[in-house]
Amino acid sequence: MCGALLLAASVCATAQIEAARAAFEKEDYANAYRLFKPIADQGSAEAQYRLGLMHKFGWGTERDHGAAARWLRAAAEQSHGEAQAELAVYYKDGRGVKRDLAEAAGWFRKAAEQGVGIAQLNLGRMYKDGSGVSKDLVEAYFWLSLAARQGYMDALSHRSSIAEVMSAADIKLAEARVDARSAKKIK
């Protein structure tokens, strides 16, 4: 009997999240917020991420960067890649949280490792500049190359600028890491 109740609750939550997503996509943000909120309160990372965005932009609720950061953190702590990338930006800019470049880099890394291209771009830029992390051009080249492969053209210009001051051996090392990562994903 309990198994049937759990299954019914799961089906209900799935239906509610689909209805919330549909409202969000139609830009019916007030309805989306109303539908996402109870699911987010129950721990849904996707719903928490969406509420974070809604507070960030003031969609269907007041614009509140502190609330946005709290919802994004809740989702990020559950390994939601996009939430991790958004939270990293909040730490980088000091919006809704105290500015902390090392914390930003940590969240960008978590998202970048999950393949979030914008996080790869930002992490590469942080390594290029030594912002929140030790300056490391090989690491910068690696992350910028991954972002470029996902279509982030800014990554190409950043990568080109650092390639001018890198040794051929360092570039080869970074490219080997990119190739190894790509081969790992194909398997």
C-alpha cells in the first residue's frame, strides 16, 4: 500500500513540474512560480533552479538577488549544473552574496565538469587572469577549448590571446587533455 502511495505522489509531482515548466515556457511566470514553489520546498533541484532564475529576473515574483542566491545554492548543492553556473556568477559579482572569487571558481568548476559551456568559459577566463584561482595558462587553455567546442566564440579569442604566450609543449599538453576528455565522453 505504501509503495502505491509513493508512486502516486511521484506521478503527481512529475505532473506538477511538467505543468510548471509549461507555464514557464509560455512566460506565465506567476503561475509557474505558484507551481514550482511547493516542489522546490520539497527539494526538487529543477524547481529550485527555476525559482532562482525567477527571483534573479523578477519573473512572477519580486526581483530579489538574496532569494535567488538561496534557491540557486539549494539546487547547486544537488549537483544541478546550470544552478552551479548561475551561483558562481553571483559569487563572482557579489550579487545576493558576499563577493568571493574563490567560491565562484569552485562553483564554475563543478558546473564546467558537468559540461556547462558558459561555466567552462568563465572558469577558463578565471585561470587566464588568475582571478579566484592561481593563474594557469594550461588550465585556462583547456577550459576555453572545451567552451569553444560548445560554440562559445568568446572562448576562441581568449584562447588565442594566451596561446601567443604559451610554449608549444604547454599547448600540446592542454590539447591532449581536451582530446582525452572528449574520448572519455564518447565511450
